[in-house]
Amino acid sequence: MIGTIEELRGLINDAAMRRPHLTGRLEKAAFLVLLRPIERLGTDIWRVGSEDGLRFYTVKEGECECSDYLRHGSGHPCKHRIALFLHRSLENGARGPAVQKQRDRAQRDNQETITE
Ligand SMILES: [Zn+2]
């Protein structure tokens, strides 16, 4: 596992705030990140475990092969692409603005407690 649960939660909260209609799919994607294998097969080719754990979907150059993606067309944020986005964000250190903000707030709260 890369990154922390806190970072994953931060990423999801941030993305769900910006795109509320994706909240359900973001949570499914988080499930994939936590419980299914996500492996790099080559340059911008990834394999993401399916939700039922019985197969894999290949995401090549941002294009997924799942039926949801094929039905909606190019650029559709299916849960595999979202899972890959979350995975790669965590891999890159994840410290997105939302996570950092939460951390700053926590630190500030701590300082205020100390000085009181
Ligand atoms: Zn997909």
C-alpha cells in the first residue's frame, strides 16, 4: 500500500467536493485502490483489478476497456480510471491541496491548544 488512508480520504473528499455526481464512483474506486491489485504493465499501460476480484481491466493511455467506459465513450471517468488516478496520486506523494489544508488546520488547532 502506498500513501496513507488519510491521504486517500483527502483525495476523495477533494474530488467529491469538486464533482459531487462522482461521489459514489469515487468511493468504489477507493475500494479498488485498497483491496484490488493495480499494476503498471508498461508506459501508461495499467491493469486494475475488477470490483468482484475475478478479472482485470487494462487502462491504456487513459482508455479503459470496461463496459461502462465503452458505453459512455472517451474520457468517461469509470471507476478503474478513477482508481488509477487515486493510485498514482498516492504514489506521487498525494499531498494535494485538500490534504495539505487539513493538515495545516490540524497544526493550527494544535498550536492554539498549546498557547491557550
Ligand atoms: Zn473502466
